[in-house]
Amino acid sequence: MKLKLGIPKGSLENATIDLFRRAGFNITTSSRSYFPAIDDPEIECMLIRAQEMARYVEDGVLDAGLTGRDWVEENAASVETVADLIYAKQSFGKVRWVLAAPESSPYRTVQDLQGKIIATELVATTKRYLSSKGVQAKVEFSWGATEVKPPVLADAIVEVTETGSSLRANKLRILETVLESNTQLIANVNSWADDWKRRKLEDMKMLLEGAMNALGKVGLMLNVKRDNLPAVLSVLPALKNPTISQLSDEDWVAVNTIIEETTVRDIIPRLKEAGAQGIVEYPLNKIVM
């Protein structure tokens, strides 16, 4: 038996493959094939656009796949959400679909767009959003370069953003947030009901979430005299509590902990001052809670 897994082609492709590598799955892509190789004989991979992933998972063409919650909602797909994986193409946070209009325009709220034209790739979701606000407007599908369409080709847009910098660069003002989204591992309803496939997906979820937990963190090991231990512990911001082990010399202990990578350069000199010796920093692939 094999699990058919959809990998999102495009902007999320590299981040997804890197996350799977951290989780212990090596996926190899080729420019000539839509079927990447994976070093797990129980999994078959296929590259699918994130926009279409939920539909193929719902139909059972794929057992599972990674896509954004935005595209699950856009397709109104009936699928099982296995895991929320908070990462995106530039960062590992959520993204927002926002309603935006030119800075020079009079539009300040969604109500100001009554009877206007809105361009977006997220058509169905935008229509539902407008309906919930009691606004009637023409929603046109945008094939890309949506930010440049106002004011000539549209009055406003609904576009995805992580930081808002691209919108500001195109002199657009964010009016409202239409939808927050993040990457999800989703499964076909029947596949999720299958004991073998569900176990496979639950194992995958645990490993992927472990890889997510380890992002931006490193491990630290060090030795310290018992007399200096309180001073060393006062320097360390622990994930929970540091692991302290007795060394062969009863006067010394080993300390093992996990810290944010961005704090290492400040903490290591302070540890040395506090009496730590043999300080080792090491990378982390997974932290399984």
C-alpha cells in the first residue's frame, strides 16, 4: 500500500521540501517530472499547484497534500485537516488576504466599494466576504500582477500578503483583512478513515510538527562546577528546564538545553563569564513535544 502525497508546486515548493528534509524525508525534484522521488517506499509524491490541491485531495486522486487554508476554503473542499503547519514562502508565519485600494482613492472601508470592480485570484472567498458585509461589487479573476491593476483595471483588489511591503510599494492602502491563512496538511476523508493511511499521516504530522518546533532553535551543551551552576542557570532561558547530569567528577555537572538561535551570540559570552566550560552549540532538526 502507498500513500499518495501532493507537494505544492510554486512558491511553497522549496520551503515544503526543506521542511520534509528536516522531518527526515528526502524529496528530490526534477524539472522534467511532476513526480518527485522520496526516500520512503510507502509514499508517492506528485507536484500540484496549491490552488488545486484541495480539489484533488477531496476527489481521492491524492490521499493527502499540503496547501493553504485559503485554497481549501476557496474550493469549499470537504477534507480532513491533519495538521496546521505555520510556514510560508518567505517566513514561517501566517499570511493574510487583504482588501486594498489605491492610497489616492476615496475608499476607506469595504462599504465604499459598493458597485465597484475588485480583482483577485480568490474569487469565491471574496464574493462570500462581500456578501457577509452586505456589499455588491463585481469580482473579477486576476491571472497575476494583481497589485498593478488599480486604478485603471479595477477599483480595488484582494491580494495575499505577508508583510504588506509589496502593496505599499504599489501605493496601495490595506482596508480590511478578508482571510488569514497558513499551510495545512490535509487528507481525503476516506483515506483518513483507512487505518494504515491514518497511522502514516499521524506519524508524518508528528515529524513535521517536530521540524517546525525546531526552526530557529539550537541546542547548547556545557560543563560547569556545581558551585557555579546557579550563575549559569540564571543566564539560560530554557525551553522548559535544562537537563543537568552528573559527570564522573562529583564537583562537575553537564547542562543541556535548547535556546533561540538569535540569542546565542549574547548568551555564550555570559555563560563563559559564569564559569561554563566546553560549551558546544549544535543544530536541531526536530523537537517532538
